[in-house]
Amino acid sequence: MATPLDLQEQEQLDELKHFWKNYGNLISWVLIAVMGAFAAWNGYGYWQRTQSAKASALFDEVERAVAVADLARVERSFADMKDKFGGTLYAQQAALLAAKSFQQQDKNEQAQAALTWVAEKSSDESYAQIARLRLASLLLQTRGYDAAMERLSKPFTAAFSPLAADLRGDVLTAQAKPQEAIAAYRDAWKNMDETNEYRRLVEAKLNALGDDPKATLAAAGASK
């Protein structure tokens, strides 16, 4: 004879069977999806670690080639880096390093190409801005004034905007536009920290153009 507990257990079992009949497939597919996503996430993490290790090894190759000034190796290893690991920060670091090596060997075209790639393709805004500044400086040296100003006219963050203003001043000076150059140098000088040694260089540039930024600042304060 069935006890009340037996009957209660049977009812619960029947309810469970009914529930599983109605929702079992859905639950199974949800579990499969969750487990699949978990496996995919672990797999992606492993892939990222593997890619990072490979990119690091190839960056080391670029670094070694730069150290011995082997431009053929620099070009080859940097091309491999762009092709295989172009989305990594290692590739952007390698581009900046390769550009410096190219420039030191008067390979300005290759240097410009490497810097342009970082400026336009970098996923890291800081690297992109550094590349734009260096590219503008290189263009200034090769008298590409309009192209340099185009690079410097794009927005920069607070950390880089004084350097961009200083470079604009250099380009304007080279173009024999002293008043515009003074305005750019003043902007750079004003936005640099007073303890920044580079600020003294900007001040020297202003002095050379007949402008004293400290006197201008003092006069502006007195007029308020």
C-alpha cells in the first residue's frame, strides 16, 4: 500500500516529467549555448595569448634588425608584423621603431609610410597621435609644409596638443609667417607645465621672433 510520502513523491515525479516534456529541449539548447560560449571564450583567450606571444617574438626581430641597422631585415620583419599581427600594439610599436630607423638612414619615403600606417590604422589613440607628430616633423624636414599642417590640424588630446602647437609654429616659421608662428608658439608655451624643460625651448623660439611670453602674460594679468 502506497504511503502519503510515496504518493507525494509520485506527484512530484509526474510534474517533473511534464515540465521536462514541455521545456526539456529549450533547457538543453540553453545549456549547450552557454557551454559553447564558455568554451569559445576560453578558446579566444588562448588564441589571444598565443597571438600576443608570436607578435612579441616578431617585435623582438624588428628590434634586433633596428639595432644593427639592417634595413632589409627591418623592412621584412615589419612587413610580416603588419601582415600577421597588424591589430596588435606590438605592430604599432614596431612601426614607430622602424620609421625611426628608416629616417636615420635617409629612407624618408619608407619612414613616412610606416608613420602614416600607425596614424591611420592604430587602435590606440596615443600611438596614432605620436605617429602624426613624428610624421609632421618629418614632412617639415622635407619641406612638405602643407602636408605637415594637415596632420597637425587634426584634434590632439591635452597631453599632445602643446607639442602639436609647437610644431605648427615651426612650420609657420619655415613658411615665413612670423605672426602666425608666434600665436602657435604662445599656445604651446601657455599649455605646457612650468616645470617642463621643453617650455624653455618654446620660449626661446618666441624670443627669437621678438616676443616675450612672460611679459605678455604679465600684461594680460595686469589689465584684468
